[in-house]
Amino acid sequence: MASHVRPVSTQLYSANHSRLLRGGYDFSGTASVKCSPHQKRRVISMSHNEHGPSVAVVGVTGAVGQEFLSVLSERNFPYRSMKLLASKRSAGKHITFEGEEMVVEELTENSFHGIDIALFSAGGSISKKFGPLAVDQGTIVVDNSSAFRMDEGIPLVIPEVNLNAMDHIKVNNKKGGLIANPNCSTIICLMAVTPLHRHSRVKRMVVSTYQAASGAGAAAMAELEQQTREVLDGKPPTCNIFKRQYAFNLFSHNSSLMENGYNEEEMKLVKETRKIWNDPAVKVTATCIRVPVMRAHAESINLEFEEPLDEDSARELLRKAAGVVVVDDRQANNFPTPLEVSNRDDVAVGRVRRDISQEGNKGLDIFVCGDQIRKGAALNAVQIAEKLL
């Protein structure tokens, strides 16, 4: 698993004692950084790559928006210019990106003139309002919300899984377009399962997720840390985000319940898997749980295949898969953990074993961990953007 050594410096990130808890950065501080007199302040950052695309990041002050900047920098994305957009409340804040102090602009209907690619992570309502406006102005939108995922004609893409779904959308076409980023739990799941599915079609998949605070944003991460301190100090926990104690507890995912008894998070995994695999017949069921982990999700996945697939062959398929690392040491009892995949690009897979309840090597159990903010959100979106060039 590749480590990352070039985090973006912003007013929202500072390395401190909580790094071990988060596997990354502190989200608690939100005050603007004061610039020294010699620092440049720009609304648009200009790169040396004059032939690259112009890029906008929407929702740049959020957890995923900040990670967009980290990933763009780490992967040396060849942008021509960079514009940072957020709500009116965040406009005017300063963010240091690749050595330049930049000013966050307010997102408006006129924000996308001359923008080739816009990375959105500001929530579904913002995407629904501004995404189509950006497309009409010739911008290709890569949207991290659920607003358009199940819309017919909108590609729902994991580059390692179904890149061909977005073949018709390119920056060089000089036309706007919209590509949806799948839900984080779907991305992490299908990164691990698709290499096996390509070898022997998955008939049925049962997924139990153990989802970190990062999936609910920076405020949830901060509250988990605050609650942990409060409970250890014998104080009542502050419960503003989830309305219940999160520290030293777990509970059903906080998304809305539907008439069938599933919550929205569970149904996202069901519906998105079918769309991404282009297989409406595949049977998927899921149970999604919030756990008191700061960053990175874990998933227990049970698979039923049409044709036999033994565990040794499965491990070999996974070892060869892009974006996947096998951590499966039975002797040392060493398997994937959320902490060890935090701030990593690869999805880790372990506990690969035959499902003894199924006959004829047609069932496997696996355990998967992946960074929800990186591959589950920002990295996947930036990989999509790279494929647009």
C-alpha cells in the first residue's frame, strides 16, 4: 500500500496528537490562516502545465474537498488552473495549495465559465442545483454525492471496475458531462469483489459494513474525538451529529429507513452494485453499521459464485488486481484493519476462506478495509478526472 507524504496545508488540517486516532489529520480547527506578507494570495492557482484542464473543486472546505486537493497534488494532476469553491459562509478563507495561498470563492451560477472539470463534494442538494448548470457551461462534473448515481444515462464509475462506462466523455470533446462517484461502501466492496466476479460470476453477495466517522464528515470525526475524551473523563457525551453516544458504541447506520426495513446506505450498495456491474439479476443484501473508528471502513463479505472458485485461486486473483493488496497471514493472525489502511490508496483484503455452508467451492468469505475519504471518495473521483484527459 502506497503511503502519502504530501498533504495539503490548510486551515482545516494540522498534525497533532490525534493523528494516531485519525490515521491522518485534525479537523477541529476552522479559523483562517493568516498569510505572511511575502505569500501570494490568488483566487485561481495557475500550473506550469498550460495544456492541462482548468479544474474547480466544489465543497473544498469539507473533508472530501480537502482530500481532493491532497490527491490532486500527490498524483501531479496536470491542471492548467485551479479554482476553489464553497458556500458563502466559507468564502474568503485561505487555503495553501502547492505553495500558493488561495482564496476560497463563493459557489454561484457563474462559477464554471471556462472550467473543464469540476469535482463536487458539497452534498446532494448543491449537486442537483449546480451540477446541471456546470454541464450546460461545458464543464465535466465528477460528483461525489448520491444525487445522480441511479439516473439513467449517468455513468457510475469505479475506474478499475467499469471504466468503459465513461468512454464517451472526454475533455477534448469540448462538451459538458456528468459522471457519478459511487458510494464509499460500494467502491470498497467492489474493488475487492470484482476481480473474483470476473473469474466466476457472483450470484449472491451478503455484505456487513463497519463504517467510520469519516463517512459522516469532519464534524462527526471531531465529535467522536470529543465524546471519547468526555466519556473517559466521566462527563456526559456531546451528541450533536448522531444524537446518541458514538464513543465506545456502535449502531445501525444513521441514514433514513425505507419501507422494506433497509436503510438508504444499504440500498445504495444493492442498487449501485447492479448498475456498476450491469447485472440487474445479481442478488445483494447488506447491513450497514456505524462503528467508533475515526477513518476507513471495514466490510465482511460473503459470496456465492456460479462456478467453483477456491480460496488459493481467489488470493491469486486479488494479488494481481489493481488497487488491491492482500493482507491474509493466518499464522500471525494478521488481517486488514481500518487504522492500517487510513491515508492509503489500496483496498486491503484478508480472511479469504471457503464458505463451509456452501457445497463445491462455490462460496467464499472475505474481509475488506478501505479508506473512505481516499478510494471511497476523493481518489476515485480524481482517477475519473485523469481518465477524462
